[in-house]
Amino acid sequence: MNSPASTAAARYDAAALTAFARQLLEAAGLQRDMAASVADTLVQGDLLGHDTHGLALLAGYVKELESGSMRANGAPLTVSDKPAAVLWDGQRLPGPWLVHQALDLLTPRARELGTASLVIRRSHHIACLAVYMLRALEDGLLLMLACSDANAASVAPFGGTQAVFTPNPLALGFPLSGGGVMVDISASITTNGMSNRKHQAGERYEHEWLMDAQGQSSNDPAVLFTQPPGTLLPTGGRSHGHKGYGMALLVEALTGGLAGHGRADPREGWGATVHLTAYDLDAFGGKAAFLRQMDHIAQQCRDNMPVDPARPVRLPGERGLARRAEQLANGVVLHPSIAIGLKDAQARYGLKLDDARR
């Protein structure tokens, strides 16, 4: 859920925001090329409207660099490398950089082999999954990405009250003749990022998307911070949460299971286990045939009679792509909490977010 942009809100130049984020990450010790990759990924998240997983993460990333919990330089270790299946140990290097490096490796392999998968264990946090789906649209691939964090838990299995999973997001991207589809969903109804934001602001959700430690439904994110803590409800809620539960298990198998490293191992801090699979459309029915099928389905969805005529049916990612184009042209609207969260880091390193204002 993203905050609507006010027409009166300050606008920031996307390139200047990226430069600010890069400079801040470099000042905190991150290697230059890694800082550039992370900065661009975070700003792309805000451009798409995912404002809990864009620059809202920057202050936390800086603290992780300062503490040494995020590694500032180096390379992933190759644990296993077969033509279509690779396993890396990310050595707690910055997640966005690792994912882009993984896509650089996977894309030519998928072109040659038809499909290729790469799993990363011990990555740091990877930010907004939807951003990586832009690569699928640009490269004309079908891309799947799944992520879990074995170092944390905030979602209970269906029927239980104690957290086992993180929200365990799953993303899918593929091109259409015009634009493309970018799915970014999670196994929980809402996210930790949004819950933290609402808790800090003293806000509640409109619906009961959480559960306290006694198993009672709640709309108050404060239940996540009690002892014992409450949990986020799985996708499907109290009546159909078995669906989110099943999705969480799928993501765990694709990430921790295939990585051979996950919840059975000691915790290391905020991080991620990541699965990526890329499919070359020409290796199957062919790109033209893929587009014929998916363009047809997309048009059926867009032409579908809406429940509310003021809210026509749209494709996943359609609004995000439109928002990205608008904000690239007119400036990025940042959630007010982002500047507040970055205040201390700006002071420490003598940088000013306001310098990126249009």
C-alpha cells in the first residue's frame, strides 16, 4: 500500500536523488560501483511508488554499513555452478548489487540454455522486488524472483499464533507488445515496512490484517512490538490464509531449501535468501507466440467490465510504470518520513537531501 502523492508535495530530481544516495553510501564505506547499483535500485523503488522499499531503506543500509553488518566490498562466493543452476554465498554484500550481478550472469545463460536459475544465500536485504522486473521487460525475458529472510519472522503458519516466516515476497515480470506485467506480491497481507511506518506514526490499518499473540485479529501494528509479539496475517486472512501459508512454503523451498541455508541455521542479522529464474521466450513457443497469447489475455483483462466504472481493471505493474514515467518527467514525491529518517545520516556525512529538490 503506497501513500498518495500530494500535488503540493516537494518534488526531487531522480538523477539528483540517485547521486545523493550514492554519495551517502560511499561516505559510509560502500565500494563505488556497489553504491551506484544500490542507489539506483532504491530510487527506482520510489519511482514505481513502492515508498516503503525505496529510499526509506537508505538510513538503515547506512547503519548496516557503519556497523559492518553489510559488507562494503568483495564478491560473492560460487558454491555450485552448473550450466543452468548456480548457487552463490553473498557474504552479506548489498542485496541490490548482488541481484543485478545475478541477472547479468543469468541473462546470457538463459539465452543459451532456455532457462537458468541462481540462488543466493547470505545476501543482505534486496529492497523492492518490482524494480528487478524492469530488467525482464527490457531484456524480453520471463523472470521470477523469490525472497525470504531467515534472520527474522513475523508471519505465523495458518492456524498458528507464533511467527515462522517473513512476508516472503514473490515477483514475476514479462513483456507485452506495449509495456509489460510486473507482479510483486507477498505471502502476508501487508508488509513489515508498512507496519513499522504506521506504528511509528501511531496509525492503524483500515482492516484487521494482524493478529495478536493470543490469536485475536487486530488492525493495530503495535501488536508486532509486544511481548510475546503478534504476527502479520497470511494472504487470505483468517478464512483463507492457507493460500498465503502455501505460498510462504513455496518461497522457503525456492530460497532456503535450494540454498541449503536458512531457518535451520544461526541468525546473522537483517538479510535475505534469494531465488531467480530467467526464461528465454524463444526457447519455448517463441517470443511472437508468447506476446500473441499474453497480449490477448492482457486486453481481456483491460476490457473487463469493472465493478466500479471509475476504477477500470489494470494489469499488475501498470500503475507503477505510469507513475515512474510521470515522476521521471516531473520529479519524485518522497514520503515525509524518508527525510526525517535520513536526518542523522545527512548530518554525519555533510550531505543534504534537499539539494536534490527540483
